[in-house]
Amino acid sequence: MTQLTHPSESEIKHRPATVLWYLLLACLAFVLVAAQLDCAQDLSFTGPGPGMTVDEPFNVGQGVFLVRAIQVYGLGIIAPESLREIFEHPSYLPDHPPLGRLLIGIAHETIAGLAGSDGRPFVVTYGRYASAFCFACLVFVVGWFTSRRSGHTAALIAAASLIAMPRLFGHAHLAALETVTALFYVTTVLAVVHFWDGESAPTPKRACLTGLILGLALLTKIQAVLIPIPVIIWALWRWRQKAILPLVCWGGVGVLVFFTGWPWLWFDPVGHLSEYLGRTTGRAALYVEYFGSKYADHDLPWHYPWVMLLTTIPVGLLVLGCVGSSNIVRSLKQSQRRPSGEALLLLSLLWPLVLFSLPGITVYDGVRLFLMVFPLAAVLIGQGAAPVLDWIHQRVPNRLATTAAALLLLSQVYATLAYAPCWLSYYSLLTGGLKGANAAGMELTYWGDSITAEMLQQVVQDVPENSMVQLAPLLHPAYLQMLQETPELKQKGIQLVPFESEKPVSEYVLYFQRNPYLPELLKPQQSNEWQVMTEVTHQGVALARLIRLNNVR
């Protein structure tokens, strides 16, 4: 168990056949995600999924804007004046690069063509298919890469472990940028590991080709700027000055693709780039509950990202990932050679966690900002599982060993099934599950996903016609506006309004359990002031509620 595993000659000969396994796993991943995407009774051919999150209206709206602009301008869109009209239009938001939102817009328009229009400017559920597709691609990429490095068994476990990580699996259900960012971020890192891991430094041509993927990653979200640091360290460690030219080619092509793919930068390169890179420092602070205390996002203890990562990966997978990581470290110590590609995997996983541990660096929303490390951990999980299974097979009869291994892996998928559709609230057995995390004062939910389609249906049933329902917490007005567009709410005349703690305007209140933003009246200590009408719970912990205030009529 001390050595990194490598594919055998027989596995190499049968690689075309084994690729089909990863395609099948990718298709299974897409089907599993696509089966639970509906956030507001929007589609008949998918089941109820997570509720609409705060950022989704922006992502879907911007994606639809870009796709419809392309449809309107046609080939004329390549003209500079057309691009200026689009990317300097008042409706365009340059808070993120366009690739992720463009994919969301394409998914929206594709599903809209199948389901038809219901009069709304856009439907959040339609855009969620982009993340489902990107997640399926991620499963394939992780499986294929791991098979090339560590064999078929490790690859199957690595790919399957992505489905067994509830928070990663949950994000695949959202029209958000995290899954598409994870896809291109991880593909960029794995491409460097795969194509650069030779005895000599990569040729400029090979470096430029992998730089194309870096450019696509940069076009998703700002987290992609973290990719080069571990690559630079690893390449210089391995080849010294011979790495400089490949790194310049790789980074140069990446920056060129980024600049070419985002026309908004063209019209004021220095000003717009400064605005984009400085955007995270100019916004208001977000607040996080962590071990019972309320912290601003830039004041969280250094261990926040480490604790969140370790408590949101199922324990069995976490152990296998530690085995895979320790094998890499042991191999580095024992070998006199320069670092292998696996060292870059480990560096790329650790670097975002180190960055978000530094004083003053903002981090919030659980693992969302460093979600891209989960697929990298999956590769290490597969690489750790292979030698463990070999060790078991050497000591236990094959049939018994295979059965035990299969049951162990299936047990890790349980959380993905049990937490549906509130996967973003998952905590592992290290905290005692969600119940233990609640007792410890950890953040239960943060994005509104616990106000599910089924709960909205219950609101429609329980609240009289033409009533007002107060909504809390209101993190952005666009969230309330899109939630108000839910067809069943409009048909019954139910109006959503912001919660007013000083003078409630309605006896009905709908809220999700983001404690730092909840008014005192809605906290459990004040439960004698209201009655629960319906709620979304897991392990006895409330994640969202519809309540009726006692003293308001």
C-alpha cells in the first residue's frame, strides 16, 4: 500500500473497452441529476429538486441574454460595433466571464424549445441542465484520467465517488457557475498532469495546446486564476529553468483565449480587468455561522476551509483519499527523481485551501468557493482505493472481498440518496451528520435551496387566496422577484413581500434557515411567537419553514 499504482499491460490493451465504463457512468450521473432539477413545478419530465438559489436568476438571465443576442445578430455578431452593443448594454452584468453563463443560456433555450414558453422571461429550472451536463463530463474526465494513471479499478471508484459527494452532487442541480468552473478547472490541471508528465519538459506546442484549456477555465469564474501557482511551482521543481518556456507558452495562450473570449475586456482592457479582479474586495461583507458564532466573511478562523472540506466528504471516501495522498507524499520521500504528476494533483488540491486560510481572504457559503478541489480529491480517492482493494484481495477470498468492497462503496452513496434534495446541507459522520452539525453551531443552509418545489406546493395549499407571505432572509431583491413568478403562486394570488420585523404585514412567513441573517423573531428561541405550518427537515433539523405568527391577523 506504500506505492502509487499504475495500469497493467492488460489494462492498457483494453482501454478502448474500459472507456465505455466511464461513458456509462457519465450517462448515469446525468440521468441521476436530471431526474431532480425542478425548483418550482416548471417541468413535467423532471422531479422536484433543490429550491431556487439566490444567484440562479442572475446566471440564467445573463445566459439567456447572451444566447438571444447571438440569435438576433447572427454572423453579424463578430462585428466590433455589435459586440459593443451587447457587452456594454445596460442589461449585461460583467461580474463573471461569459462561458459558464453562455452554457446555461444554451441549456435554457434548448429545454425551452422542448417544453415551450409559459410567458416568463426565463425559467431557472431550464438552465439547470447545463450543470447536469457539465457534471456528467466531469465524471467522464475524472474516470478517464484516473484510468490512464492508476488503472481501471481506481478509475471506476474515482468517477463513482463524485456521485457519492453530496455537496458536489447538489451543485450539479443548480444553474450556478460552480459545476462548470469545476469541470474546466479540473480538466486544466489533469491535462497538465497527463500531457506534461514526461522525462523532459513539454514542447511549446504541447504547452500551447494545454493552454487552450486554461483559457476556457479562466472564462468561467475568477477561481481559475488559482490554477497557475501550483503548476508553476511543480514545473520549476521538476525541470528548473527548462520549464520557463513551456510555462510562458501555456500561460500566454491561456490569457489570450481569456481576453479573446470576453469582448467586454476589449473596450477598456486595463479598466475592465481591474474592475473584474477587484470586484471581490469592493462588496459588502457576507456573514457565516461557524461553531455557534457569527463571522464576517473576511474574519473567519484560518481552519474554516479545512474543517468544511473534511466534514463534507463521506468518511469512507475521506479515508481512501488520505491513503492516496499519503502514498504520493511517501513516493516523493522515497524517490530520488523529481516530482511526478501526482504531486501536482496534491498541490492543486491544497493550494485553494491554503489561500482561503490566509487572514483577510473572504470565504463563505460552505465549500462553494473551493468546490473544484472535490474532483481532485476524487482522483486521490481512486488512487487510494486501488491498493487497499489489492491488499484485501490478497488476504480474503475473491468473492467475499469483492462483495465487501462493493458494500463499502455503496454505503458511501447513501448520503447522496438520504439528503435529496437538500444536498448543500450535508455533513458527514465526523460531525454526527446534520444533527451534530446543528448542535455544534455550523451553518445549516445558505442559498435558499431548502425552499423546494414541494414546499412551494405546500405553501399554495396552506395559504388562502390573495394573501401576502413574508419572505426571509432576503439576500437580493431578484430572488424574491423570481420566486414570485412561480405559476402556482400567481394563479392563487399569493404575493411574496420582504419580512418586516418591526411591523409584520402578514401572519404568514416563509424562510430558510440561514441563521446570521434571520430576524430574532424567526429564531428557535422565539418559537412561542409562531406556529409551524409546514417545514423541510432532515435528521430532525429544520432547513426551511412556513410559519404563522400568533399576534398578527
